[in-house]
Amino acid sequence: SSGIPLLDDVPWGSHLCVFYETQDDLIEAAARFFEHGLDNDELCVWALPVAISSDAAATGLNEQIAEFDRQLAEGRMRYVTQAEWYRPEAAAGLAESLWSALLDDALVHARAGVRASGDAAWLASRSDGEAARYDAVIAERLAGRPALALSTYGLAASRGGDVLDVARLHGLTVARRRGEWQPFEMPSWSAAAALEDALAAMAAAIPGYEHLTDRERMVLGFLLRGASSKEVARDLGISPRTADFHRANIIEKLGARNTADVVRRVLIRR
């Protein structure tokens, strides 16, 4: 059991994600996650966010997990700092070494498995693909092994685009907002495809569309869905600068003033 409401039972090797609004929401999510791990005799590790001290974490978890102090003293529950857990200059490589060490430690002490959580909001702001590489390394390291990972992201410090990026990386995602659990669902493939077709048809009807290259038409589709240059670059496998170049060409060829004017011309056509 993941311990996280709305996600319920998950297979070993899963990488979960919880968006949270307040510190209490974060502690509640961590308590649910680690309580089930401790009950199952797993090694539990929490990379504490900068805003939460080890004392505050211990107090919050002790209120919700039976005999928590004893399990902490016995080493079944551990804290590490964000600096120890995440190092932006080599996040993917560090993820591999940390998980290997944890799995080895659990094996030596005959634990049933490992579950670890960290606040990884900084990964969403990386434009160099580090977040995707980090997630891929975790998925590879956990595959087929008795381990669960939980990434947490504070909504107050996250931009809308970052939230979508994070949701794309994690298939198992929920939100806890001021004491309430909420499902987090990305649009279905059929709905997304229908939206894509509708936007393409609307764009094709505006003056200047015939002058756009195939790549510019692809970029236009992203712009109409509100994508940033970073998101366009990531999904098309190009640099943000190239995405901006295509954006500028689109604006010029359609005779628009800016990106907002492009969107207005397609969606409103006045």
C-alpha cells in the first residue's frame, strides 16, 4: 500500500507524486506514505524540505504514526537534507547511487523494502532535461525492486507550466490542498486529439497560415494551447532559442503584434 489516498495499492517500483498547499498537507502526506512503510518493516527515508526542520518533522509524524520515536531511534526511519539528496549538477547520477545504497542497506538489515520521499520542485524549473533524466534513472533503479519513491511539490512555489511538466513525468499523481485529497488527471488522449484537430482547423482558416512551414504549424499548435517556449522546446526536441525563433516567424507571417494577438486571431478571428 502506498498509503496515499486515491492511489491505494501500487506495484513495487512506482514513483508517486503529491502536490501540496500547506506544510500540514505535506506532513500529512508524508505520514500516510511512511506509516505503511514502517508497518511493513521497510527502510524509510525523508529528504526534508528546507522549510521543515527535523524537529518539526518528528513532531508532526509522531502525532500520526504509532511508536514513531522508537522507530526513528532504531534507524527504520531516517532524515536527510535536501542538499544531501539532490545535487542539481549531477542529479541523475546521484539518484542512481543513492537508491543503490538504500536498497543495499535494506537488504543487509533484512528489511522488506525501501520507500523514500523528497521535495523536488527545483527539478521542474530545469530547462536542460535534467528532470526527465532524473525520473528515468529512478524508474530504472526501482524497476522490479521492493522500493517506492514519492516526490512532493509545493503548489505555492510552482508555476502552472511546472505543474503540468511534473504531472507528465509521474503517472501516479494526487494533490492535498488544505486538508483535502484531490485527484489530478491529465486530459485523456482522445480529448487531447480532438482539441488538436479543432485548433488545427481553426488555424488553417486565418490569413497567412499557408505561408507557415510544417514546423511552424506544429509550434503554433503548442502556442494555442498556452505552451511556453520551454515546453515547446522540450516536446519538439529543440532549444528554447529555436522555439522563440519559430514563434517570431509565426507572428510575422500572420501579421500579428505578439503571441497573444496570434491566439486572438485564431480563436476569435476578428
